[in-house]
Amino acid sequence: SKCKAFRASILHLLGDPENDLDSEKIEYWEDGLLLIVEGYVKSVGPAEVLLKTLPEGCEVIEYPNQLIIPGMIDTHVHYPQIDMIAAYGEQLLTWLESYTFPTEKQFSDKAHAADVAQFFLSELLRNGTTTALVFGTVHPESVDAFFEEAERLDLRMIAGKVLMDRNCPEYLQDTPEQGYEDSKTLIEKWHGKGRLSYAVTPRFAPTSTPEQLAKAGQLLSEYPDVYMHTHVAENKDEVAWVESLFPESRSYLDVYQQHELLRPRSVLAHCLHLDDDDKKCMSDTGSAAAFCPSSNLFLGSGLFDVADFKEKGVRIGMGSDVGAGTSFNMLRNSSDAYKVTQLSGGKLSAFQALYLATLSGAKALYLDDKIGNFEQGKEADFVVLNYDSTPLIKRRLKAATTLHDKLFALMMLGDDRSISATYIKGEQAKF
Ligand code: GUN
Ligand code: FE
């Protein structure tokens, strides 16, 4: 049996640490050991103790002055939007028309999709993200290309074909029936294969007819453990548009509820302009919100209130939302999350940001039995963070006195240079 032990500083969370810097949910070893057998976590703890009981022949890999954390989880991202990331000057609806739709058109070409999927996944790994919930395009080929590459790399990934049958260019439209059939074929082909799962993916309420949303609901009832992935209440003009398209619905979120799209494993990006009843509905149905701070700032969409969603019992993950977000990196996104929280008068500790990017994301995806921390039996996807990746960070961290101070500065200042290695089921990923 293949045994590997990683010696470094090790940090993971056993639950929500809130903003308590001394929470008992925080487990940290300055000189720690992470023991992995056959790609799964066997144990984690102080090196001093664990080294004494190391199985015969177990390889020890040392990362001095580096920090091992669980692989990070991106709960909302668009792989086809790589070639339009950082597109100038628009808010959501005009941004979609001007940049997004023309870019997504190219994914009818499977070879193009495969090329972008390969780049995208290596970019995720280079940034320390090991699991993501991913939008494809309307083209089924886009999802085949994505899953083929994710399977080759043995990654835990969730993706789906976009459903959209109105209010977008004709070249990107499916129909309720075709979207249903194509999704079904993809579910049968990919869902549950290795570490892959399928997400039924209506883009957002404005681009689907009620007939299509009903078909999406039918798919969910036929496949109880697939995901549902969409956007909600990102932008005020979008909210007003949905009100005019669906006058019988109480709210934007209620459009999804009425079509039976809200349940455990439903993930809704943004959730910026929801009222208390909506938040209660999210909580009651076991749906999750993807907090996308970089995107929300870039498109000028609004400020997500983490504390309010938590208080109301809503599951929350962090999402890069690339191409509207401008970084895949969860340290960069944590930095934006902190600033967003500052603007709404709250607080977001480094431990809370780490929680959002790891265990809370795993809970949002109902995968906390498999990933999110280093509890025994979990899949050994993890990241090695370099404390000294730039002169400024190196200098600042020398002046840091506590773990929180160090981690917080690393989050505010770090980027892809801070990720020295990413491991997938105990094997170092190439990127
Ligand atoms: N709403 C509908 N489609 C999109 C998209 O591609 N990106 C973002 N950020 N919001 C959306
Ligand atoms: Fe998005």
C-alpha cells in the first residue's frame, strides 16, 4: 500500500470557527505531519508523535517553513470565459451581451473546448483549487471536453451544460426538449464516474422559458443526487427584468422555487438582492449561496453579507466566478471578501475566509464527507502554501506574531506565487 507523509506546518478546520481567533474548530501544528495512504487521509497531527508510529517504508516529504491546508473549493466558475476575463466597462446585462455570449459561441468546436478546459484546469491547480462547480456552455461538447480532462487528472469536479432557450443570441439557444435530452445524456455518461458529478445548469431565469425551467425540475426529480447550478439576484436591472418576465412569482428566487429547482445540492451564485423570505427559503430547501466577491466588485453588482446568511442558516461557499471575477486564486478572493465585508460593516477573519474556501464550500456542495479538511478517510487533495513568495510577504510575515496575523497577511498579499504545490489524492499535480 502506498504511504506518504508530509511534514510542514498544517492547518485545517473541524467546523465553523466564526471570527473567533482561538476557536476549538481550528487545528494547527507548527511542525505537523499529514499521513496519506492510497490517496486518502490516514491521520494528521504533531510530527513528533506521528513520526514514531510511521508505517514501514512510508516516504516522508518535507516542506520546511511552508503551510499545508486542504485543497480549496470554488463553488461557482465559468471555464468558457477564460478568453474574456477582465473585459472592460460593463455591468452584468451588457457585459453578457458584449463579451460573454460571443466568447461562448466558440464552444460548439470540441477541439477549442478541450484546449480551454485543459488551460482552465491547470490554472485552477496552479492556484490551489482542487474542486470546483463549473458552468459549461449551451453546447454538450463543452461538458464532454471538460469532464474528459478532469477525469484524466483524477479531479473531484462538478459541471453541466447550460440551459438557455430565450433572451440570448439564437446561436446559443437550445429548446426545452433538446436541453433536457442533452442534459440526460451527459448525466448518464458522466455523473458518478470517478470523482465527477453533473449539475443541471439553467443559466439564470431570464434566459429560460417557464417550460425549460420545468424540464430542469423534471431532470432533478429523475436524478435525485445531481446538482442544480444557476445565478440569482446579482444585479438590480436583472432583478427588475425577472420581475417583469415572471409576474406571478413573489421574487426572483421564487421563480426557481416554483419550478422545484431548490433542494440540497442546489447552488445559486451571488444572492445579493434577496429578502428575508428568500433567505429562509434558501435555508429551508438546503440550497447554498456562492459568494463571489471578486466578481461582485468587478461588475459593480453589490455587497454580499456573509454574517446575515450564516445567521439565517444558509450554506455558503466561495466562488471566483471567472470571467466576471478577475482571479481564480482563493487567497485573492479572500482578500476581496474581506474588503466586501468591511464595506458592509462586518468582519471576516482569515480563519473564516479559509473556512469559506474549504470546509464551508464542501458543506455547500454536500461533499464534507469527502473533502474540506483532513479528517481520517477524506480524499487527500491539499495545497502547500509558501510563506516567502515575495519580498514584501516575507518581510511582513517576519513581523507577524500569531498564526492569524500570518495567515491574514498571506491572504491579503498572496496570489498564485504563494501556492508552491497542489496535491491530488496524494500525488503532486503538474501545472
Ligand atoms: N448571469 C447569467 N450569466 C452570467 C454569467 O455568465 N456570469 C455572471 N457573473 N452572471 C451571470
Ligand atoms: Fe457566474
